[in-house]
Amino acid sequence: MHNRRVIYARRPAGSLTADTFRLEESDMPETGPGQVLCRTIFLSIDPAARAWMQARTYREQLVEGVVMPGHGLAEVVASDSEIPVGTIVTGPVGWQEYAQLDATAVRVVEVRSALSHYLGVLGITGITAYIGLMMLGRPRQGETVLVSGAAGATGNVVGQLARIHGCRVVGIAGGATKTAFLVNELGFDAVVDHRSRSFADDLKSACHGGVDVYFDNVGGPILERVLRAMNVHGRIVCCGVVSQYDTDDPVPGPRGVPGLLTTKRLRMEGFIVHDHVHDWPIARSELEDHIVAGRLRVIEDVIEGLDQAPQALIGLLEGSNLGKRVVRVAQDPAPTPLVPTRPNDDVSEENRKLRRDAGPYSDSR
């Protein structure tokens, strides 16, 4: 029996292309003391994977020839640890069918929902949205919350949480399909198309009373534009820089720093969700409550097959996703979910259109 895996074959020059990767087979890994053998069910496709190829970030820069790293959800099929066979876990499984991991590197999942949710709205994506908005942004009822990458995995949850907490919600997204979806389906008060030639005027009109909380997923020129729209004592939550990932020539940082931060008394803070592990149970519990009550909709984009992982990442960086993108590597062994979800078929046609009309940056975070 062999283990299929996707290898990071070479560092890309410019935008990511399929030949950055290669698919290969290797011998099945074996477990040692304190380890588990995991069968990958879902892989999380995240824009940060492109940043790992460029430079050292919160992890070391990728070295050519390694299994492409990535977070996933898996079933334990062999164990030399206290974790029993059959347990569902999340952890750094990488882009492969089977992963040998230390038991301390995985987290046991108490399955109460569809498994894909534990990589999305009930996993790092949703928890990132909750902690970034609620604990760093600290929105108050009636304030204006602006989120970029609003149709992406994190952005759509941020917008929905802000709406739930009584804020006026404005999104930034790419294309008519995404903007209409956010307003008509998720209840955003306004959405600005970053591809529009009138983007600056549209943003000013949508945020006519200024911005109190900006959840930034894209960085670059959009961040620079939003800085000017911030209200006094506004809060900027820096979550990602997806507009700068898929290039070897990122633009300089936004003008107006630190001048605007000082004159408007702004708080601008970056964060990594792993620094807030102690808050994860609170975040997950509240997110789950909102889903069960029907206040929060789960938006997912499921791609079938390990061999599709490279194109899934390439497409995500081009903006072809709507909501959280995952790759299904194996069949789901979990029972019928207890938490309602929106069937993936409902958004499949929207996603097909988005993949045809992909724009210059992704709403993927």
C-alpha cells in the first residue's frame, strides 16, 4: 500500500503555477512511540501557503522537495499513543493521504457537525474571525465594521458576526456575483467591488459615516485607502495580506502610517490565531450557537481529490472561491451532522462562475 502526496517541487517565479508541485507515491509511514497514523479526509486550502514559499513568516520558509504543508482533518487509523484508533483529529497533516504525526501535534475533535466545518467556521477560519473581530476589534452596536476579502472563508464570518452584534456591515469583494451574494444572502448593508474603476468613490459612499472597525485581509492599496476613512479611535485588525502573497514584488506598506494612526488615535494590531488558543473553546461555542440558531450561515467550497489541491490553491489566489475552500481527500466516516449547514450544491453554480471570472486577488481569508 502506498501513500500519495503532493510535493513542493520548486519555488515559483511570479504567480503560482501547477508546475510548482508534483504528485508522487511513497511507502506508507509507520507509527513510533507517542505517534498516530492519520488518514486525511479534508485539507484546508489557505492563502498563507503561498506566503510560506516566499520568506520566513511565522514558520520557516518552505524548502523544495518537502510534502506541501497544510492543516487538515483526519481519522486516526493506527496509534501508539493514548489517542484511540477511529478518533477524528485536526493537525498539520500536509498534502498527502496519510500522515505520521506526534500525538501532541493533533487536536481531538468532538464531532457535533459536518467534518468540513472543523476546518472552516468551527475551526481555525471561524475562530480567527471571532477572535480578530470580537476580541481585537471590539465592535459596539451601531458602529460601522468594514471587512475586506468579505466573500472569503474568514471575511464572510466576520461580516455575519458584526451583523449579529448590531453593527452596520460593509464588505469589500471582487465581482458582481460576490457583492450580490453578500448583500442578498448574508445581509451585509453594503458591498464595494474592489475591481470597479469607481472603487474609491464607492467606498466613500458606502462608509459615509466613516469606519469604526476595519478587518483587513488583503493589505496593499486597499488598506491605504481605508486608513483615510477611519473614524477617530477606530480599530484596524490585520489578519492577512492576500493581495501581496502571489507575487515576487509586493507593494510597499501604506502611506499615512504613523501620521494617521497618531492624528486619529487609531489602534492597528496584527495577530496570529495560535497565540489565542486559550480562547478557542469560547469562540467555537459561540459560533456553534449562532449556527444552530440560524443566525450564522456556513459557506463552503469543497473540491474533490488530492490531485486537485494545487489548482485549488491557484484558483483561491485568483479569487475563484466563495467561502471556505477545502479539498476532500477521502470519504467522511462521521455520522450525520447535528448542526445544520447549507448544502454545497447550493453554491456550486456560483463557484463555477467565480472560477471562470477570477480576478486579481482572492477573497479567500
